[in-house]
Amino acid sequence: MTPRRFLPGLLLVVAAAACSFQNVQCGLPSSPPDEPVPAEVADRGLPAGAEVVGIGFLGDSLTAGFGLLTEEAYPALIQQLFLDEGYPEVTVINAGASGDTTAGGLRRIETLFEPHVRIIVVALGGNDALRGLTLTQTRENLAAIIDKALSAGRDVLVAGMQAPTNLGPDYQEGFREIFLSLAGRYRGRIEMVPFLLEGVAGDPALNQPDGIHPNAQGARVIADLLYPRLRVLVDLNLGGGGGA
């Protein structure tokens, strides 16, 4: 694991890169200085008015942690990674809902717009294929979620998904194209991870018996995949570095 303390030169690069993100204003605080510390981080020794960066995970059962203990779901593991690397000011909100589609995510996205939530992770799409939503519907719903989050001043990381093989190669390719097109459409405005289940899908050792939902080891792989990208966004929100 790369230590969270950066070399001085890298700090300058990260600070400069921050100017290109939607909700980071160079040289200015990104949240009111008198914003109360959320209850979930109040016991971490942060002073009143301390800067807090919340990460909201908008997803389905893969995010909710179906079949796992709460602390085994990948958002909880990401929370622990931040704490282990000295980021007490980071808090994670798991808004995963089993069975949710992109349409459901679009209806729910605004519930994550708490003042301290600066970053939204969008991990939806698998249930669209299972429930027969068209490719156009999925693409438009995801774009609308991204637009709402960006308009609300949040940074966005989209985790791509792939369609099941039983839907045929044409549908699979079209589904994959959804995320490629979004990456191009929002280039420079969002972060994109091509496949949420990279290294997990199809591996019996990393999945529950249903072959769909990751087990605890699989959730760890997902957390390790997303964490470095999220840490960059957190550092940008904290002006190049946070923690004690």
C-alpha cells in the first residue's frame, strides 16, 4: 500500500490538478468552516468545524454487501483503508440497495447530497440487464445521475459493469459501450473504473455460491481497486493532503 504522505513535488502536481475538478476551488475552502462534524466521525477526535469529506456509494446488492456482514461490504473496507492510512476526516455512506437499477439510482441520488458528501461513487447497471431495461434507458439514467451529481458540485467516480453472457454478444457489446461512451462524454469531469468486478467476476474463490455476489475476499479486491482513485479525489478535496 502506498503511504499517504506525498513527496513535496508530487504535492504540487496534485494541488495543480485539483483545479480541473468540478467542485474543487483552488485556494478556497470547499465547505463552510462552521459545518458541524457528522455524528459518524465525531468520535475520531476531530475538532468542531473540522473539514470532513464524505464518500457516498450509490449502488445495488454488490455495494450493499449482499450475503456479507456490514463490515465486509466493499464501502466499509474502503472506510477502513482510509482510517488505516490516517484519514479520520473521511466518512463513507453506503447507499447500496439490493435489486436497484439505474432508474432507482436516479430517484435516490439526491439523498446523498449532504453538505459533507463531496464524492459520489456510481456503481449501477447490472440489474438493468436482468430486468430488461433497454441500453438507451441505462445510458440516459446514468448520464442523468452524473449530471445531477456534477450540478450539485460533487466529484463523481463511475464504476462500470458488464452484462451477463446469456444475453448474447450484441447486448454485451452494447452494454460495454454505454460506459465507454460516458467516459468520452464526461472526459476530464469524472473518474471512471471500467469494471467494478475486475479480477472478481468468474472466480469461484472470490464469489458466493450464487456466482454473482462477491464473498468477503472478493469485496476486498473491489475495495483495493477503487481505493487509490478515491484517495486522489479525497486529497484534492482536502487541498493536497488530509488527516492528522
